[in-house]
Amino acid sequence: MTALWIAHVTVTDAEAYGRYAKEAGPAIAAHGGVFLARGGRYHQLEGNDRARNVVARFPSLDAAVACYHSTEYQAALAHAKGASERDLVIVEETPPATE
């Protein structure tokens, strides 16, 4: 079953966060991740407003978790630490209803 990586981010250092984004993209792709949304328009309805929202689909929950813990992603993440406030969750997708 596929899984969604959902991040809500407030960038506090654009230069450092840019380095994160540049390195994180290939690391995510290497684990089968495909971006569905990456910082586009949004409308906050509830909870904390974070100006950058990212959604990536992975082939499985395990693939998404492995990506997060990979050497490549952790190297990219080092640039985001101190350059952003982030919330990140990985959620297994619900299969489509069959009729």
C-alpha cells in the first residue's frame, strides 16, 4: 500500500533550506518518492499555519521511513535543522473503495 509523506514547514533561513531542498529531492526520488505538492498555493483551515506544505507519495510506508533514515536524506536534513520549523508525518494511504 502506498504512503504519503506530509510536511508542514516554516522556513527561517531560505539559503540553508534551499540546500536542504536541493539534496532532499534526489534522496526522496531514490526511494521511490514522487512529489504531489511542493510549496504551492494553500488555504489554512485549522491548526498551525506553515507557509510551505509538501506531500510526496512513496510505494510503501516502509519505503518512506527508510528514506527518512537514509544517509542521503539525513545529510540533506542537516541543512534544514536550524533553518526551519517542521512537522512531518508519514501516513499509509487508504485503498480506493471498490464498488
